[in-house]
Amino acid sequence: MLLVPDRRALGRLGHDLALVLPGLPLTLVAVAMLTPLMAVSSVLAIVWVGVLLFPVTLALASVCASLDRWRLALWGVDVTPPRYRPRGRGVAGVLRLITDSRRWLDLAFEALIALPVRVLTVGTTVLWAVGAVACLTSWAWGRLLPPGSGDVPGQDLPGGWAVALVVGLLLALTFPAIVHALALLDVAVTAALLGGAVPGARRSGEAPATVGSDADERLRENAWTRMTIAFIGFVLVVVGWPVTATLYHVHPALAMVVTVAHSVAALLAVRWNWAGLSLGVLAALATILITAGEQTLAPWPWPVTALLAHCLVLAVLAVFHRWFWAVSAWSAGAALTLGALLETDPASMPSGTLRGVMTNGVVLVAISGGVVLLGLTVRQWVLISGRVEQAQTVSAEEVRRRFELEERSRIARELHDVVAHSMSVITVQAGTAKFRLTGLDAQAEQEFEDIAASSRQALGEMRSLLATLRTDDSLDEVPMPGLADIEQLAEASRASGAAIDVDLDDIDETEVPPTVGLTAYRVVQEALSNALRHARGAAIQVRVVATGASLDVEVSNRAADAGHEPIPGSGLGLAGTRERVTALGGTVEAGPTADGGFTVVARIPIADPLPR
């Protein structure tokens, strides 16, 4: 709760104060250095001396911006390193700093935007803390003041010390939440303009956006866009505050709150459409109410500055968000105008008519409607540009894919020329050995036949691989081994002298997708290959069983014979097997057993993960 700070709020209080309090001194030092340099550079630019000072000013602004980025990183914000344009060497390299837009953005932030933000955050923090301490200790120091001085809250009231104590307690309890909110304000403004991750921004790990939203996101994340809106809002506050206070005889504090709220609404609308719309409508309503007393002397219900601020909110909503947000804000402005017109007494007007109010309302509706139409046009242009960019990206992807297919065809030709010929020779030599060599016994002839069968199988699999490389077909369109071929694989491996026990557990009655069968076959093939290389002579057991919605494959071997030296391999077999199984949503566990052997256990979901 806000009034009962928990341990977490108290724990982050020091962290927030470490961000907020140093901000103003750093900003004052930056402004004290950058403002004179900017003034001197601008004045002397006509004689080309100022041109040499501009790079110094920009470099110094980048240093100050790096300190702010460092503060954000210490607070825990993901800060993107700035991408400055390469300088080069010599005088030309130094002057090249003037063409770096990122450095100009650093200068604008440090010299113009950071100071009012830091004055607000640090000033509010200090005043809140001082007010809490003063109210909590007023019972002590208030006795030293003369009666009726009015310096102590509730001093002249019975039990005034109790009122001051309650106020001080409320200020103290809400102090951690206020400091955290001020820290978030500082972080949001600084990160948005210096390249950090704004709190509440979409992370890279989230689902990708559509073409339209992606274009909107790029425009919203553009620091120049946010800075331009902030600058226009700042100008409207500077102009609208004194105009509202002087021309309409509104209290300066109330005029400041209303004008600042209207400008902040436009800045909020960049990211949070509902917040910008709500605050903009409330600020417009408040402006109409506080200026109603001077409707006979000045434009009403829409002062010129309020009209411009309302149009700024409409423009932001129209460009950055769907059309109905801008239309809703425009409709709300028209409804407020109609309500003001209905509540106005014609007799109170100088000429006895509502001509002035009607004229002001018509101007508001017409100008704001034109702004909405213009903003929607700009949005459509942005969306069309995004679609054109996407089309270009797709075209580039298709070109890349074509080159990739050509490269795969080249690799297939090389594999065929280098490997397929040699495998064919091995097959022919092994198959004709009993006819070419005399004196072979039955065991030797069987050995040659097994070699010929294994080479024929390898040659068939290689041809399937070559077909995949050449045609880019899916696995379902290329004949590949499956569960039914595991027994034949084990039989071929027994030719090496290994004792292999295969338990398929009536697997023929289980229907599995071809991809699952192929993956199970590859798991057994790799596990048998590892066992034959690293544990020659050891007994091997293969077990494949369907349990529920998954296919369990287990290949285990006992300890190798004494004195056996393993045959080295590439070391990538199990990694490739794990990648195959993981791609189907399964798991692979491999490791030594208690008796010195080795086991490979794979669980493969039977559901086909590939679309048909």
C-alpha cells in the first residue's frame, strides 16, 4: 500500500535517492559548461571561429550524456551504447562531429531538457523530506515562535501540534513512493532521449509485431520524434502559462498545472494512447472551466494556446495510433465545445448573442479536424513505407534463398563426385570379392557380403541426402529410414562382432510420424556407433517402446574390454542427436552407468511437429 511502505520500498529508497539527488548537480555543471560554449560558438560562427568550437561543445555534451547513461545503468536500466559517427583523423575528422545527429541530440538534452526535469525531481524530493521533518518536529521548535506567526501548520488551532504531526507522518510514509515515482520520471525522460529501455517498453523477446505496429514502434522509439514533441509542448507551456494567467485572470499556480497537463498529455500519447487521451480531455475541460469567467473579453471556450495544445494531442494520436483514438479525442473536444455553448447564457454576452462562442467552437472543430486528417494521412504514408520496406526485405530474402539453394546444389555435386564414387567402388569390390579372390572360406565371404550391404545402405542414405540438398524438399517427400529399419541397422552392426540385443516391444503396431521414426533411427544409429568405437566387445542393448504420447529410445552398453583403446571421433554426434530430438520437443540424457558402461536415453513426442 502507498501509506504503508513495505521492506522492498524501504530497501529501494536509497537506490532511488542515489539516482535522483546527483542528477541536479551534474546537470548544473553540464549547463554551466555547455551554455557559454553554445553562445560563443553561435556568435562567432559568422567568422568561422565558432565552427571550431562546435565540435568541442558536442564532444563535451557526449561526455555529460555518458555520465547520465552510467547513472541509468547503475539504477538497473538496459542502456543501448550510442552509435556515434566515426570521426577520422585531423581537422576534418574533428569537424565531422558537427554532422553527427546523435551528438546534437545529446547536446539538446543536456543543455535544454535535463535541467527542468532534474529541478522538478530533486526539488520535490528535498521539499517532501524537509516538510516531513518540519511537521514531525514542529511540537519542539514551534514553541520558540511567537503565537499567531502562522509559520507552523495548525498552530492557531486547538491541538495544532497533532495536525502537524499527522501531516508529517503522511509525508514520511509516502516519501519512498514519491521518490520512486520521481526516479521513474527521471529514468523515463533520460532513457527515452539517450537510448535506454524506457520502463514499460516492448522487449525484444516478445512476439514480433505486424507491419503497421512495427512502423509505429520505430517512429515512437525515435528519439528525435519524442524530443520534437517535448520541445513543442515546452514552448506551449512557456507561452500558455502567462497568457492564461494574465489574459484570463487565473491564479498562476492553477494556470501552470493546466497548461503543463495539456502538454504532458501529448508526450504521454506517444506511447500510451489511453493516458494521453484521458489527460488531454481533462486538461481541456479544466481550461474551459477556469477561463469561463472571462468569456466576454477573450476567446472562449478554447483559448488559442489550449487549442494548439489540443491539436498537438490529436496529431500525436493520429500519427502513432489507430484512427479511432484521434477521432475519439476530436469528438471529445467537439462535445466540450457543445456543452460550453449550451451552458452559456446569451444575455451575459456583450452583443446578447453567442456569436463569439460559436465562432471559437467552429474554429476548434475545423482546425482540429484538419489536424486529424493530416495526421491520418501521415500515418498511412508511414504504413505504406513500412509495407514497401517489408516487400524489399522479402525480395532480398528470396534472393538469399536462391543463392543458398545454388550453394547447396554445388555441395551436392561435390559430395556426389567425391564420396558417392568411392562408396560405389567399395560396394562393387566387396560384392565381387568372392569371385575375384580364391581360397576364401565361408566366414570371409560373409564378411565381404556384410561390407557390401553396409556400403549399399550408406550409399542409399547419401543419395537421399543429395536429393534433399538438390530439391529442398521436405523430409516426408524423401525416402528415409524409420523404426522398421532399426532391426536391419542392428543386424548390420552385429557384423563387427558386437553382441546387440534389440527389443522393439511390438513397435510395429505403433503408428508414429515419419519424422519421429527417422529421429529414433538416428538416435539408435549414433548410440551404436559410439558404443562400437568406445566400448568394443561390450554387450549392447537397444530398447524402443511407445509410452503414452512419447517414444522412448534407450541404448546402453556395458564396460569395454580391458586394454581396449577407443577409436576417436568428431565429438559432435551426441550434440547433433540432442539437436534432432530437441527440435521435436523431446529430451536426451546421456552418461556413464554405475558398472562402467554408457547409456543414451531419448524421449521423443509422438505428435508430428511438422505441418502436412
